[in-house]
Amino acid sequence: MNILMICTEKLPVPNIRGGAIQTYIGGAVGLLKAQHNITIIGRDDPELASDERVDGVRYLRFESNGALETYMSNMLPYLAAGGTSYDVVHIFNRPRLVMPISEIMPNARIVLSMHNDMFNPHKLAREEGDAVVERVDTIITISNYIGAAICKDYPQAESKIRTVYSGVDLGRFAPWKQSRAALKDREDIRAQHGLGNKKVILFVGRLSRNKGPHVLVRAMSQVKHSDAVLVIVGAAWYSDDRISDYIAYLRAMAETSPLPVMTTGYVQASDVHKWFCAADMFVCTSIWEEPLARVHYEAMAAGLPLITTARGGNPEIIRGNNGVIVENPEDPAEYATKINAMLSNLGESRQMGLNGRKLTEDNFTWSHVAGNILEVWNSPRVAPSSQVVEASSDSAGEQGAFEAEEAGEQDAPEEGEAYDMDGADPSGDESL
């Protein structure tokens, strides 16, 4: 089949600037192209051609300036005049694109992937939302939380909802005790930054208040292990290392911490895995209703025990004793208690990390993601809503299977899960 995948206007594909949705597409497309002819539309970038074919996939890029209206004004006329017919149009995180695309391609099946709650009434008019739900064949959601949020406003969407969790590259993100490359990355990062044999507590994400790293910095004053160090990887926005007011505040707090707190600034997506290799545990501090931050998958793949928050879809990733949940993500003492417990019981913590790695191998590879997407594309009818896909190993394709990023709060961030990343853009769009 001829497949058209339409990414959002925020960041380019491939994910040279980061972005959870861009990472999701890039991770799955290598397997999807083996069965279908694929064209991917995304925003323009000075480092990328406007029209090119790479590894059998065609990429079309249109000027957007980060605004959906600009993106649509350039993309839609091109598609209307192009004459190319597509069997399936797969739209990411932009329900507002569904009806304009439907007018241009009335016979195409439309699949909508939701990485944030973009159906909420602050972002989508009710009448248009009803039309979108009626028109699409399937709504793929990055977590059960996002599916439930959509159904709360549009109960008629229930039969079209299908959860397909995100994935991770198990080769790049690997436990340092099982991979020579990971061990080298661990040793190099620790040597370069003077971390030595310290116990490294890792945060990776976009630096904004609703991501909560300031609470983790406060928690360090109650951590009882003098050899612990907190490493905060990320920036205020994708590929942007400017110092926001929040980052200045965060760094000022770090300077007064009784235990070391290191901030790296923006780290390219191609290098982020090295920090996971260097760490001993991973902490997600989301205060907002996170769709399900993709950094969880990367931490698990790297064999790290997880501490995450009871917000949004994040608790869905805690299973099989791979981590623990903070019930009140604004309470530094609760983080400190869980960090102290992990650092005091390193054997149990390492087993949590191994459990997470096994969970990822069994459920959250890009083969799982691609297999589930292929199942949706190839299916004449959507699966009933009760059939939630958790990246089971018997999915279609090779195997079936998520900083999201458009967000949960009304004015919370958009395109997430990259590494400089989640939760900043007030327009609301992707998650880490």
C-alpha cells in the first residue's frame, strides 16, 4: 500500500532536533517500509532537503515556523495538486488535520496517533472533534491514559481507540554490565565529568516547572548517601541551550545543595544514551499529567531501576517490580525516601533494573511498535476498544508494541519525550 505519515509542525523528521513523536516515527519506519511504500511529511529544517528519498522512504518538508496554520497553508495545496493517491494517511497528534486531509483524499483510510490530549475542548472545537472521530478508522494512543482522556470528552471514540506503547533501541540503550559499548560509555562519561564511583541519580527531560526537576533538587538535602550525585540532562526546549528563568532558578538551587547536582544543558539525541549508561537509577518527576514519558523506556532498556510519579500514563510503565511510584510528586521527602531505599539496597535495585530490561525486550522494542502499526494499517476494521495492545510478542509484522508530547494540562507542553525536552511549549504538544 501507499502510506502517507504526517508528523507535527514542531520538529523535523528524522529526529535531529529531538522529539518523542519524531523518535517514534524514526524508530518504526525502518520496519514499516519493508511492507509498504511510505512518504513522511514533516516541518522544514535548514539541515534537511525539502524533498528527498532516504533508504527507500520519501520525505517531504514544509515551512511551518512552528505554527500549524503555516504548516497547513504550505502542505495542503501541495497535496491537493500532487495527484498521488494514498491508501492510508497516518496523522500524528493533530486531529485538526483530519478533516482538511479528508477533503483532499476522501477515499483514504485515516489513522490518528495521539501522543497528547489534543481532543480537549481548549484545543479542539466539539463539532470538529465529533467529525474527526467519525472520519478516522483508528485512534492509536501512546498510553491508556490518553485513550481514557479522549473517551471522556468523546465516548463514541471508544471502539476506535487502540493503545500502542512506544519503543526503544535495545542496542543503543543497554545495561553496562551486559554491553562492552555501554561499559565504555559509562567509563568515559564518568571520567569526563569527575563522577568516579559515585552513585548517579539521573533525570532526563525538558526543563520546565511541570516536569518537576526542582523537587528532585530539593530532595537531595534529605538523601543520606554522601556518595550520591544528581545529574540533570536537558534544556528548556529542543535543540535550544538558552538559559530560561526556570533553568536559572534550578541552577541556583543546585549550587546550595548539600550533595552535588550537575546540569548538562542540551544533549543531542544521538548522545543521550551515554548518560543512561553512566547512571545507577532514573527518576521521572512529572508534576503534570504526563501522557507517558518515553524516557522510561530508555531507562529500562539501560537496566536502570525507575522512580516515577502517579501522574498521567506514567504508572502504566511500572510493572513486574521494575520500579516504584511517587504518589505526591511535589513532596521532596517522598523522593528522598525512595532514593535512600534504592541506594541502601543495591542488590534489589539492580534486580529492578534487570526486570525493566526484560520487560522492554518482551514488550517495547521498535519491532513491537511497527508490528502493531502494521496490524492497524492492514486491518479492514479497527479492533474493539477492549482490545488494548500492550506490545505483545504475537503482534503482526515482526512483533507488535511511546517526551509524548503534546500534553495533558491545558497549557502544558507539546512534543515530547526528546532529551532537552518535555513539557515546555505552552501550545501543548509532545512528551519525553
